Amino acid sequence: MSSLGKEFLATAISRLKYYKDLGDKTFEQLNDWDFHYQPNEESNSIAIIIQHMAGNMLSRWTDFLTEDGEKNWRQRDDEFTVHEYRKHQLLELWEKGWTCVFTAMEALKKKDLKKTILIRQEPLTVIDAIHRQLAHYPYHVGQIIHTAKILKGKNWKNLSIPKEQSQVYNNEEGIKDPAKKF
């Protein structure tokens, strides 16, 4: 793989692992009920977001190079239905989705990056498909974190630089970009 192709895949995988880790650290702070809290009727619960992300991940990344990313078996509308899953069931969905993503991405080769794939019968390059998911997944992880922070209030354990601690953080030794830890 060319150094540019290798670097692109490595950094994309690192970023995705970082986003997954943010979700993992959020879920550690939640109980079963927290996953089903809806701030209002138009908002999705954390459970719904996990269901949607897992459905998207399994559809997009299963047979990534050879089949349309919107699989016939995917039931997208059902992803937005309340199923009353327990925390452990939601975490299983979360892990299953991410495992599919990382398995597919780690299998990609230099020659694959310029290939054209389909999502909903629309062509796009592998690179663009990866960028698409690099925007989609953190969007939803941010929703998860925001909802969890509302729920936990003062009991929220910060996942990044605490308020009014930027200078302290910047002066500390070590890696500053959290994605580089993966």
C-alpha cells in the first residue's frame, strides 16, 4: 500500500476507534433506563441511536466492496422503533456494528481505495464512503454524549478536557490528540 493510502486508512481507523471509545465511556456511566430516555418526542433515545448505528454499520460494511451498502435485509425504519432492549443487549448491538466496520476497514488494500461502490444504487469511491461514515458516526456519538450529559448532570464524568482546564491539559506531557492513542 502506498504511504498515502496506508496513512489514510490508519488515521480513519484511529478516528473511528476514538469515536467508539467515546461511546464506550459514555455507556459505562449509564443504567438500563438511561438508554431509553428521550428528551422530547422528536428526539431519539440513546437506545434508538445505537440500533440505528448498528443497522447502518452492518448494512454498509458487510460485503463492503461487492454489494450495495443499503442491503435488502436492512430494516432501517425498525431501527427507530422502541424495542426495550436492556443495556447488555444494546452493547452487543454496538459491538457487533463496530466489529463489522473494523473488520472491513482493516481488510482494505491500496487498490481498493479508488474503487467505486454503491450506496442506495448511487456510486461513490471507497475513500468517499469512508469519509461519509467519518461524518455519520461521530454525529450520532455526539448525540449520545449530549443526551447522557443531560441525564447525568453534575454526575457526568468528562470525556475530554474539563472546563477551565485547557492550559493545564496543554502543559501536560504526552499525546494531545486522543485518536492517536489507538
